[in-house]
Amino acid sequence: MNTPRTPPSRQRRALLRAAVGGVLLGPLLAIAQTREKEKVNLATVPIGRMDLPWWRKRFEASLEQVRQVRNHQPELVWLGDSITQNWERSSPQPWADYQPIWQREYGRYHPLNLGFIGDTTSSVLWRLDHGQVKGLSPKVLILLIGANNLGRPHWGAHLTVPGIEAVVSKVHDLLPQTHVLLLGVLPSKRSAWISAETRKINAALAQRYAGSARVRFVDVGQVLLGADGQPDPQRYLEGHAPHQTVLLHPDAQGMERIAQAIAPTVAALMQPSR
């Protein structure tokens, strides 16, 4: 009985190349392409946080608040994360007392604060999908989101920019008559990577919405920087605590600077369309 001879190694390699080129390569490429299509950018996917009791409670309370203001429509809505939620804070310390500034800058617009600590673009998308602005029709919505994408999720600019764009598109779908004032991700002191990604995000958003009739993009972060071009600790909440190495949340005066910087834009957007 003749035993089949094993082809020499060179011949085996040639046969393998022929098999891959003629038979296997097509299916392998198809599988790779399918897997590539299946990759999902989580920054663009609605993801709720209802497993967190405090978040669920705040979300349910916000829905009730939205229902209550429908008879007296807010002209202005702030939508975002903890930086936005901080507008609700009151304190004997002037640097942590946001409410007087909120009332002075926005009280005439009957404003509504829809900021949630820790939210990412995906969290905001989930809130919008679950009735967060149902029944509202503000003249202006100020959107400030993206800082938390760069934190624990570690979603860089290539993921976060589409996430922010998805939020803007969702706002347009739900509030077609509302002007969107999109603020750039604010400068922070967390890591060199986060600072670099922040700059990339803001550059991409500035290009994306340049000349847009529906979105006004403003990179307002410079009002939080010191003379050295770095985040000024005295304009951040964390900077008022000893031995802090992280700067993320503007203090009350920092938010006042932001409010004053965007005030002309807000006033212009509040004007009736001609």
C-alpha cells in the first residue's frame, strides 16, 4: 500500500498560498468586513443608568418637572452632565454658589436645568429617547456634553464627536423649532491624553458646524484658562480644595464667565426668526 507522500515544505507553502488566494481569502474577507460593520460606537448608543437609584430618582423627578412646566414653557434649556447640574447648587461659599448667577443670567428665560452627574453622550441620548424633553419647545437649548466620555469609558475624539453629533440630531428631531447652542468640551486637568482629545473634539465640532443654520458652536473654554494657557485652579471647584490634582468642574465664577461669554449668542438666538 502506497503511503501518500507529504509535499516538501516549499510545495506546502505554495499550496497554502493557492488555497488562501483561490478559496479561503474571499470568505475570510467577508467575515472581517461583517465584523467591522458589527462594531458599534457606544458613544452613539442610548444607554440608561436606571440601575443607579439616585440617577433613576433624578430622572423621574425631571420628567415630572418637565410635565409641570409645559403650561409655562421654558425659553431656555441647559442639557448636559454634572457641570450643568451644578447650576442648581447653593452655598455660603461664593465659589460654590451658582443659583444667584443662574437666576441673574437666565431667570428671565424661565430656564430648565437638565444636567445629570456622570452622564455621557449615550446617557443623554437615552434620556432624550425616554421623554426628557417631551412637550417642550424652548427657543434655545444649550448643550454641554462629552467630558465624561473621556473619563471612565475612555471614548476618544473619534468616538465622542459622533456621539455629540448624535445628541444634536436627536434634539433636532424632538425639538425642530429650537436653536442649539453647542458648547465645546471644557478644558480640564486630568491627563495629557484627555487634554489632547478635548482639543481634537472641539476642532472637529467647529469644522462640522461651521456655517450651520441650526447649530451654533462656541468653544468657550478659554475663559477658564490662566495666563499660562492652562486651566486656572481658581476657576474650578476642585481648585478651592487643598492638594487637588484634578480640575474638571468650573466653580460659580467660572460658570459666570461662561454665561457672560455666550450671553450675546443666547440673546441673538432668542430673537424671533425673520
